[in-house]
Amino acid sequence: MYVPPSSDSSMFTFDIENIIQLGLNHIICGDFNAHHTSWGCNSNSHRGTTLFHFVNAAGLEILAPSTPTRFGPFSSSTIDLAIVREFLYPYEIHSLPELSSDHNPVLLNFYFKYTIPSINGKTKTNWNKFRNNINLAENLNNSIINSPSDLENLVEKFETIILDAKIAASNPIPNSQTYIDPRIRELNNERNFVRKSFQRNRDPVLRAILNKLNKKINKLNDKIETDNYIKTLTDVNTDDGTFWNFTQPFKRKKHTIPTLLGPTSIAQTNIEKANCLAESLENQFQLNDLHHNDTEAIVQESVEKFLNSSPNSHTDFPPPHNDEIIKCIKNLKKNKAPGYDGISNKIILNLPINCITTLRLIIENIMKFGYFPTRWKTATVIPILKPGKDPTDPVSYRPISLLPSISKIAEHLILSRLNDHLEDNKILLRASIAVSSANMLRIDWNCLECR
């Protein structure tokens, strides 16, 4: 875009306004002949001020290099700019020193493959912004799935979009400042003044005053803490919930895993402890050595016959609907821990409708190919110490597996269809085998994935 110096400085923004009405995402580059200190010029021109107010009112962003783009006989300025709208990718913009005219060429690079850095500590999420970020991201609902590998890629993109939108819509919560009693603050100021005087003069009298003030501060601090604790105990009652708030921290059990005594070595670091516990769990969960050749031959023949007769794609199951998925999501509990993907139930409860459609597409293809994504079968294992057991013995810990919450939604919908299919076709009689619903689902999918 080129804005001549002789053009009307109040009317040129109408062309920009007409362009941004053509769609949602825009990159408008050109020579705007607009000077403003916001993008590195020495002064503000009328056209620059008009452009500055226009982009702020329209929700646009101006990208400008850090060095001038135009060089005159006695001056330089930055008037070659880029205006972007709803384009949230990282970028670099440079004015290249390759003068073929009075304007430098400007190089603008956008990085489309990137990872948004995670935010450590407590955060507060703007859920309206979260849903808006997802709606502006890549639309996965038109994805073509021809193989299990395409399904894996779709699941990975789906999770990445959700996590990036969550991080972009979250802000860290600043730590609350610790209240300091005015008497303590006054004594601290006096103590600091005496300490500086002593460090400057090395007077033994000042050292004695400093020690006396330190003891006075410690004594006053202990007295204030004791008085506050007594006041808290006095004000606790069972009517307004203060009793529960007071006793809740004492009920929390936080155990740190001590040094573990492995069979061949001692595990001290976190990695060594994790490997030691993994080896212990692997040794504990071994298949029982119960071989019966005749039975195994019958089972092998039955499985091969079933696999040879079953189709490559499974279309016997009715496809899921968005309303069914939404109903399942509404039953999720917010306080459940997420899996390794970090997508909590609260995030799932705030997903927009296009994500529900993408999830429906994924579940349809899971049933079509008889393939459950590997990412959704990977769990975070947390060791829990058994009551009364030796904490240094790896065998004393029992595992708790945290699967991704989205995989549980898919399992729930698929399980209901498998149960209906088994009952309608009388494939598995409930009176003939005792197995839980969750195990039945995993048995069926293992049979399908043996292919």
C-alpha cells in the first residue's frame, strides 16, 4: 500500500478500513508517509497522529523496524510499516541496509511453527478470551482422516490448539504481599540505620545497639505471632465456616519420597527414584505363568478367524452427536487431576462448539478404524505410599494412573456403543463372564488393535 505525501491526511484511513472489512486476519504493508514517535520517528505528523488513533480504535497493531526505513539528505525516518489484525504469530521486522533508492527494503518474518511458553505458578484465565483464541485458530473440522497416523496427527493438533489458547488467555496471579506490623517496620528501619552506621564507623557501642535491636525485633515478632494465633483460635466457630478453614491445612497429607533402596543401588535424585519405582512396578505387574497348550490353540484359532473375517473399517456403530458429547462433558468434575497433556476438566467445560465438533470427528474415526490414539493411552503414574509400609522400599508404593480427561469422554461414548452392540448381537452374555465395563472396553479395543 502506498500513501502519497500529497494525499488527504484525514481520508487515507478509509482505504485501510475497507480492506480490514474483507476478513478477520490481515497484513497490510507499505509506505504510509506517516511520522509518529510510537514507531521511531523524531516527531508526529498529522497523518501519523491520524493513523495512530485509527489503529488503536480499530484494534490493529503496527509493526515497525527498530532502524529508519527512509533516508533523506539531512534526515531519516520510519515510514515503511506493516499493519496487522488478529495475527498472533511471533515475528521479526528489519530495515535492510541495501540502498537502491531513498527507501530501505523491509524484511518481515512470521514464525508459524512455535510453542507458547508456559506460565509457572498460579494463573487466572479469561475464559471468553480462551474461547475466542480457539475460534481464531486453525479449523480442524474439515480434516480428512484416511489412516490411524492421520488420526494421531489430528489429536496432537487438537490438544496443541487447546493448550496454546489456555496459555494465551492466562495471566499470572501476583503473590500477595506479607503484612508487616508497623512496630516491626519501625524497628527494622532503626536497625538498618544503626547497621549502616556501624559498618561505616565500626563503633563497638553501635554493635551493641544493633544486637539489642535484633533481639527486640525477634521478641516482638514472636509475641505478635502468638497473639494472632490466639485471636484466630478464639474467633473460630462452626457457624461461619472458619472452623473448617482453620482445620483444612492440618488434614492435607503431603508426602515426599525419601531415598529408595533399590535391589542394586540407592536412588537419591528424582530421576533415579522414578526409574527405581518403574522397575519395581514392572516386576510386580507380570503376567501369571499359566500355560495350557490346548486352550491357547483354541483361543489363537478363534482370534485369527475373527480378525480375518472382520472388515478394516467398522461402521456398525452409530456416530456420536454433539449433544451427547456436551452432556458427557457437563458431568465432569472440576477438581479432578488432568493427565500428562495438562488439559483439565475445567478447560474441557469451557471448550467452544467447534472443539466439540472436532472431538466428535475424532471419536467417529476411532470407531471407524478400530484404533485408539496412543496419546490418549499414555498415563502419568503417581506413586502412593501404602499405609504402614516402609517408605524406603519401592514395593511399598502403589501406582495411580492419570489418563487424559478427553480420552475418558471418548471411552464413555465408545463403551456405550460396544455394550449395545454386544447385547443386540448376543456376542457376550453378561451371565457368562464377570468383567467391569472399563475392562470390557479395553479388552474389545485390544482385540481390534491386534490387527
